[in-house]
Amino acid sequence: MMRYTLLAAALALGATATATAADQPATWSGKPAVLATPWTTKVDPKNALPEYPRPQLARPSAAQPRWMSLNGLWEFAGADKAAAPTFGKALSEKVLVPYPIESVLSGVQKHSDYMVYRRMVDIPADYTANGQHVRLNFGAVADDATVYVNGKQVAKHQGSYTSFGADITAALKPQGQQEIVVAVHAPVDGENIMVGKQRLKPEGIFYTPASGIWQSVWLEPVPAASLAQLEFTPAASLDAFTVNAKVDGAAKGGTLHVVAYADGKQVGEANGPVGKPLRLAVQQPHLWSPTDPFLYTFKATLDQGGKKDEVESYAGLRTIAIKKVGKFNRIVLNGKPTFLLATLDQGYWPDGIHTAPTDDALKFDIQKTKDFGFNTIRKHIKVEPARWYYWADRIGLMVWQDMPAMPNGHNDKISEADKARFRKDVTAIVQQLKGTTSIIGWIPFNEGWGQWSIPAAGELSTLIKKVDPSRIVNARSGYNCCDTKGDVHAGDIIDVHDYQGPGLPSPDATRASMDGEHGGLTLGVAGHVWPNTAINPYGDVKDAAALNAGYVANTAVLRDKGPAVGMSGSVYTQITDVEGEHNGLYTYDRQVEKVDEAKVKAINEATIKAFETP
């Protein structure tokens, strides 16, 4: 990885020349990467994201693997209009799952509104032995997916950002290969659905679409009744967890047994009927925080009529709340006032778009955020795969989780059906992620994008609080900008956007305050920028020295003035460049660190420390 000291001369030029295809290495398909990351050439059909996809509900065993990855080459056909899928017939193209079809890593590298995936699978005989069932799992598919096994429909799912699965046992043939077909509709910005920053015509702050299967696909043998989700919610007393379980299949009369471990030593145990919360007290509680991201591990067993489903999970013990500290409402982590110093993180990749090329790449942005001295990430209008949150939990970053927005500029065209779909998708995302330790707050709207009225922010805040009362809700990030301006006076946070800023909002009688976006200092690096895209030039600086000085000066305002007005957080834009935005601390390809890490870390740590006392 090239460093600041080696690139000062190049950066000083402030050049924005693009890399040509000839400059980039070929991918597994032979197509040159538009812009290659350090992990681009490590991807091939034999190792496409081979890690177990769901760390908080894990069934793999080193001695006896209990899952089968279906990542790899699938047959593929794209189309501009809907058509009934055909069965028993090979498709004309190949696609590497789970990379979006528009990405170079997929091997397709073009958009289709409609598409069909097909794969023939040999399922081991022991997957169905002794009454076991087979589940087919999808991390995420954009947007509308219908799944068939041997010509029988087994699942239909709407929502680009949530996982789903199906018990496919009844559709399996007694022997031979099984045919899996997935039909997908991906309208991107043609309908009022969650798309975040995807656009069919990307430019400036909007990016290339990411359609089709974009998270891992896998099979698992399970009992007829199996664990579908485990949630560990820390008690306000910080000495126990409330455990809730969701089950696939009929679990009437079943029992749940959960054992907690700290560093391999048993520290707690709970038993009870399935469907009712369990209280799991832990001995000598060890709290989770960014400075000490300690995680408990758990073994959970569902017993249904003597048939057992055993899984492993993990969680951290921490609370997040708003509390009066001195004369201001502040965010408190584990009861202590904490300044949430964050970067904006879009979660885009030049080779995989929505999908990081490898697990090491997925971890990279989180680790670099920690190395720079930040303690928080704002995951910007995108939901990540489960392993991203696993790394945030382990490395120790708090996370503001945005809801992916409907297309901006359409607020007057949002129907009642659109609103209902948005509420449903928000609820599903919160339910899926509310067991994640690192997530400390939810943001339903960004700058009014897709916000059909000012009161809608309050409505969604109330909805989220009902689904998850354990976290804070920032009803509207950037109420002073841009679509549907206005403060609804709801939720737990007052949030302004101020470029270059930072803004310095004060709390009110019920809410804490933060600057939800600021900074955005822009410097392109020759050979490391996305080609053929209109650039957002806002915040241009002339060279590397100006970028470093600008970042330090911008953050110093928070350090020197923020405590006096009682702020609780800020979000710097952003951790990496993305397509037409060149305002990252890293280039889009993650090849060039554009700032002096030591200087950034020093001012960041000083800023967090300045807010530790009222």
C-alpha cells in the first residue's frame, strides 16, 4: 500500500487524470478492472467470498462443516422486460455470484432491469438424512427475487437490503442434481423503492447501480424446527442480556438453552420455552466500547421433540442513551458522555460496487477508520452484509445505520403504496440488524430524500422506536438541507449538515445534537480516480499539504468549540473517494492514503478527549 510520505509530490499536483483500462489488471473473466483495488485480482470463481456469511447465527464446524457455499459461477441471462423463467435449459451467459451484475467482478458488467440466474447443485445425501431439512439462504438480492427449485417456487422476496431463505426440502428430487433458478427484477431509480445512491445515469454524488444477487448464497442442513435469528439485548443494568429467538418451522413446545462464555470460560446460562424472552445474567460483566470491544460468545440449542439445532453467536454488553450531563442533553455510552466522531462510509467498491471483493477488503475500511482515530462510522444510506457488522463489532466502531433512501427529487410523486413499502422495508432492516452491538442509532431519512413530508420523519422515528426501543433515533440527518427542509422536532438528535463547516448545533430540551455531515475536502490523485463520470468539485484543495491542514483545522473547530455548545457527534465526509466524489481520506481504489495518518489520529483523539467532561 502506498503511503503519504511516498506520494507527497504526486498529491501536491492535485491531479485528477483517470486510469485507463490498459493501466488496470485483468479480472478472472479477462475483463480489465475499471479501477482495481489491492484485492481485485484475488477474486476468482473458486474463492468468491468463501467465509461463513452469518457470524451471529453460525452453524459451521471445523470437524464437520454444516453448510455449503453457492458463491461462484452461475448461468445468467439479462433482459429489458419481464419473461417467465424457463427450466431445464442452460442460460447463455455466466455470472460470478455474489457480485452485482454491473460490476467487473461479476463478469457481466452491464445493467438489466430483469435477469435470471441458474445453477445445478449436488446436495450431499447426509443433508437430508434422519429427517433433516435443507435451507437455501440469500444474504441480499436487489430488488425483487423469485426462487425456484426444480421448477417449484420456494421463495419470493422484495427488498434489496434484507436477507431471506426457504426450506427447499419438499422441492428436492430423490437423487441427481437439483436446479436452482432465481428470477430478479431490479428497477433501480425507475420506481420509488430503496436505492440509496444508485442511479442508472451516475454522476457527482450518485453512483453505478448494483443489481441482482449481491450477497452470499448458501445451503444448510437443519432440523425441521431451526433457529432463524438470535438477539442479545443488553439490560439497562449492564449485567445481563435479554435473549429473543426466531424460529423457522413449527417450534411449539420447544425449549431454548443458551450458554454465555467470556474468553472461553462459562459465565452465564439460561433456559426457557421458545417464543418467550430469556434473561441471561453474566458474572463479572465486561462492557463493550470502542476502546475495549469485548464480545461474549454464546452456544444456543433449540430442542424440539428431541431434535436439536445448535448454533454459535456473539454480542457485546453496552447501552446507548440520551442523558442530561451538566446543562446539556448528551449521548451516553454505558452511562458515560461520549463524543461520536465519525466518518461517512458509503460502502462502494470500484471492482464490486456494493460488494467488497474479499473479506479482507470488507474489513479494511473499518480498520482504517479505527487507525485514523475515529470511534464511529455513519453507514450512509446502504445496508451491509452481516460480516461487515461483525468486523465493526470486533474492531470496535460505533455505527449510525442509515436507511437506504428512495430516489431524491421524487417526493411529490410518492404514493401511499410507496410509503407502505418504505415502512415495511425499514421495519425489516431494523428487525434484521437490531442484534448488532456496534449499531447505536438509526437514521430513517437523509436530507429529505424520499421524505414525503416533514412529519414523515417523526412517523418513521416512532415506528423504529417501537421495533427497537434499545437505541437512539436520528429522525432526520441534515434537517437544514435539501429536499423537504425542516425540523420535525422528533427523535433523539438535532442534526445539521454544514460543508465545509463543521456546524455547531446545540441540544434542545429533549434531544442531543450533532453535525451529521461536514468537511468534504476534495483532492483527486492521478491514476486513481473513476473514469467518465462528472465530478463533484465541492471543497477543492490544491495539494496534499492543504488537505492535511484543512482536515486538522476543520476538526479543531469541533475540539475547541463543540464542548461549549454541548454537541454529541460529527460525521466527516468521507473515508474513501467514490466515483465522482474525490473527498476521501483514501482514494476509491484504496491504493493511496491521501492524508498523514499520524496527524489525523492526533487531532481526532484530542477531539474525543475534549468532550469527556462536561
